[in-house]
Amino acid sequence: MGWKKRLMVLMCAAVLVLGPALMSTARADTIEIYQVAENDVLVELPVSAMPAWIGGVLYVPCTVFDPSVTRVSLGVSYGQVRGENGTNLMLYSLSATLTFDLNAGTCTDRSGQQLDMRAVSRNGQIFVPLKSVCSYFGLRYSYIPTNYGTLIRITNGQEWLSNSDFIQYGERGLRDCYNSYMKQLNPS
């Protein structure tokens, strides 16, 4: 057996022996934490409703559009209605409506036109695609790395603080929310 084959066999053996041990040592700091703010308010969501990347698209829980949950009105609300296939999710403003059929994986606007977005159910929560929903309703969003995870800030033009000022003045809230998430993710 040539030296190249021996080296290859040795490397394969090392991967088989060491691979599982290396994979099982995931640390808590490798967990991606996402926090949400609306205008100038940090929104504290349960860890089950933490925004997530699904299929390369950033999704947020539909409850971020519920002023009774967030204490902020972005001009968009949500509700649930009975549809042909069960319960549908609606996001609506005074001038526009999106209806998500979770079973069919579709989304239609007020006129019935089908749009290229869908809602997903995850951890008992319904999530919607952030970029598409914000674009449809004329909202803006920022995706900002911080010392306490990534901040997703949704605004409607009524915010007072810039992103950097929001992070500076909201550092304590970001830290507390981050610590709360970490305790929920790693109770020990």
C-alpha cells in the first residue's frame, strides 16, 4: 500500500473516531439569538417565538404585528379567519390585506391575487416572512449584529432613535432579554 493510501486510511479513521466527539461539544455561544424591536421599543418574545431563518428566508412570529402583544402599532394587525382548508392567518392595514393559508402554503392579497410568500408553523407559533411582509405594507426593517445577538428592528417612520442610538440606550434591555433567552435555552 502506497503512502497516499495509508494517509487517506489514517485520515478516514481519525474522522470516524473523532468526528462524533467534536460534533457533540457544541457550546452555548454558537446559538444564534435574535431579538425584535419595533420603532423604539424592544419586544420581549418567548424563545419559541424567536425569529428564525427558514429556507434562506428570515421569518418572524405573526404576533409582532399585534399591538396588544408588542405595545407598538406599526399600522398592521393580524387575525385569524375560517377558510376553505381551515383557519387562515390575516395581516391587514387600512389599505391592504394578506391572507395566508397554512395548509395550502399560499398567500393572497385583498383582490385574491396569489403572492410569492407563505406562513409557516413552528414551535406552536405562526411565522411570516419578514422582508416580504414589510415590503408589502411599506414597513422598514434592519438586521443589526449586537453584543447580545442580532437585533431585528421593524419601523414605520415613527421611530425617534437611529439604530446605533437604539442599541446604545437599549443595551440593558438587550442584555436582559439575551440572558432570559439563554436561561430558557440552557436551563442548567
